[in-house]
Amino acid sequence: MRALLAYLRSDPLLANLQHKESWAETAPFRRMKVHLKREIVTMGVPGVDPTRLVGTYVKPEDWNALISDPEVVVVDTRNDYEVAIGTFQGAIDPHIRTFGELPAWVEQAEALQAHEGKKPKVAMFCTGGIRCEKSTALMRAKGYDEVYHLDGGILKYLETIPPEQSLWAGTCFVFDERVSVDHGVVPGTHKLCRACRMPLEDGALDSPLYEAGVSCPRCHATTSNTQKARARERQRQWELAKARAARAADAPQ
């Protein structure tokens, strides 16, 4: 990873590239994947360009003071299943299933309406700060002058701010095998439903709708019996492969 980062930064366009580090006892990604994409996250609003217009970056050390201001509307720009396991105290949950639903929510959100001709101050945050590049650009394009976003996202906040000073409640969902992280960016305790790839809610493991690799209470009703049968076979094959790997590791060399 050090060699890769050095190689990337050797390109003048990437000389100031920022990266985040955290540690886990087991590899949190099954393999490395590289995708060429026109944009990292898609909002679906033409003309929104963070390179031209974006919100004001706020360092983690200054974030608590900002979101404690009663005149600031704090918005969690993540999807509903991410918000469900953790968010900042007092933040608004838009209850969106995908990032592309955020613009429509902004249009009708009562908390974002102008009062006496003045639009409110808005603070937005997301996991690593990427989605907020788009969301704050959208707000600026809509005429909101005082728009802020958490520099480095929740992950940088959890890395920087000690628990006793934190306004974060819960844990932060991440899109890898750790599932979630806590303060210090250490792996949390949440498990993942291998069928829908979403974090399991409290009590999900005890539900009759939960079956490892097949379904959980959140996704059980969304898949057919045929899909569940395929998932059940996939889970069986995965468990067999895992057992074979364990026997191979224990075999005398």
C-alpha cells in the first residue's frame, strides 16, 4: 500500500492526494478492485460540480461547535440503513434508500425552507466526505450561502475526536467486511446480512426470518423462494469451501 500511494502521488495531479488508514486483524476486503467511472457517486442532477462550487470544509476539531449551534440544520446524507446504526446527535435523517433520492428530499424538507426570506445554515456529513462534495455543491447551486461539510467525513471524526468529547451516537457503517467501526476507527460489533449486504438490526439473529446467507428481517419479503434457494446453495458451497480451507491449514506440513 505504501508503494501504491507513493506511485499515485508521483503524478502531479495526485500530489496532494489524501488517504485514510485504519487497522483490522483480518483483511477487510476480499480482493482489490479497480473500476473506471465517470464519477464516484451519482446524484442525477446535471451541472452539480464540486470543483466549481462546494461547501465550506470543517475540521473534526471544529465540528462539535458547528452542529451545536441551534441555527444550523444538520443533515446526514447517507442511506437509511447506514443512519439506522449511528449518526450525530440532532442530525436529520432524510430516510433515503439511495443518494440519488437526496435532491428530491432537499426540495420538500421543512427544515431547509427559507424563513423570512433567508435560507438556513446547513451542515452535511457522510462516511468519508465524498458524498458531501456533491450534496454541498447541490445546496450551493440552490442558493444556500452558508453550507458546511465535515472534512474527511465520519471516519476522520472518529479517528480524531476522543469518545468523551464526541457527539457521535452509535457506530459507523462501512462497505467492507468490518461492517462498522467505532471511535478510533476500530471494527465494531455489527454483523452483515450476506443476502442484502446491509447491517443486521438488533435482534435480527433471533428472528425466524433470519437465515445465514439467505435472508434477514429487512430483506426476507423482497426475494422469491427461487432466489432464496439459490442463496441457500451459495451459502452451503461457501461453508464447504471454508471447512476445506480450515482442514488444509490444520494438516501437517
